[in-house]
Amino acid sequence: MEYYLILKIIFGLGIIIAAYAIIRNLDIIKIILIYFKDKLLRK
């Protein structure tokens, strides 16, 4: 039973860390998309 609880905690932390990483990278992805859009529209 203890192993199940430990696995649940590790799994939960992994999901939280993954969600945080995706949210942090959305800003970078938006900047890159805006950059490419500006490059295409200038031509």
C-alpha cells in the first residue's frame, strides 16, 4: 500500500512539473510564431 501511495505522489508531481514546463514554454512559442509571421508579411 505504501508503494502505491509513493507512486501516486511521484506521478502527481510529474504531471505538475510537465504542466508548468508547457505553460512556461508557451510564451517562447508565441514569440517565435510572431517573429515568423512578421518575416513572412515583410516580403
